[in-house]
Amino acid sequence: MLPVVMTGAEHAAVFLSDAVEVEGSRREVESWLRRSGGEDLLPLAGEATASGEELLMTVGPGFGERVLGVPVRVRLGTCWTRDGSIAIPIRWEAALFESLFPVLDGTLVVTALDETRCRLAIEASYRPPLDRLGSLIDRVLLHRVAESTVHEFLRRVGLTLSAWCVRCPNE
């Protein structure tokens, strides 16, 4: 069954959330994040390069070890603590064909699960481009691509954080 065509008022933000488990204490992850200001997350997530104050990286769904995606400019806000969790504002927007891709705004959140594990989550939103047509295409197909893209990003960052915590505990 096809989705109903939406009116202009229904061209609203689309919300995403996902999480992965990290083998490392919240304290270890927080130490690493504060040391790096969060910027180490981006090179870990996929071939990022410095470009002024922004970083450029490729995001997209993962297929095995490959990421099929588009280059995006990524900006990270200041790392802060929220209800015992660590939070880092994040924004990414396409570096090419900007009008065809949504801008994603969100927050990366690290929360302790127990003494040796924590949860890395993202809470984000975007507005599909191209008004009603873009919203329809998003509902039918592209929201799943967005979910897969965010999950692949978290998976890669989580694996790298886990490896770092094993290598450098209590740093």
C-alpha cells in the first residue's frame, strides 16, 4: 500500500535514534572524548580529513567493510554532561548536491550500562529535501537509508571506542 501524499503542514522533521554497546567504562570513554574534544570520533567513523573548522567524511549504509555514501561536512559541538551521560552535538550536511540531501542535526550520547560497558547513542532529526515529494520518497524508501547510515556511523565509532578502551584503560 502506498503512503498518503502529505500536505505542506506535514512536511515536518523526521526523527532518528539508534545505539550500540561499547566495551569500556563511561569514565574511559569520557576521558577519551574530553581529551579529543570529540573530534577523534570523525576520523574513526570513516576517512575524515580536516577542512578548516569542519571535517569531511563519507557517510552511508554499510555493506561488509564498505560504506556506500556521500561526502558530508561534519561539525561537532562542545562535549558536555547531561544527567550523568556525556553528550556531543553533531551536524552533518552533504558536501555535494546539497539540495538533494537533508541536513542531520543531533546529539551523540554516552551512558554507562555497568562498570565495563557503555551505550553510544544518537538522537537526531532531519527534514527531507524537495518538500512534499521528498517527504513521500523519504517515507517510502529514504528513511531506511538514513537509519542504516546512522547505524553504520555508530557501529564504526563503537568498535573503535571499544578497541581504544581495551588498549588504553584508565587513561
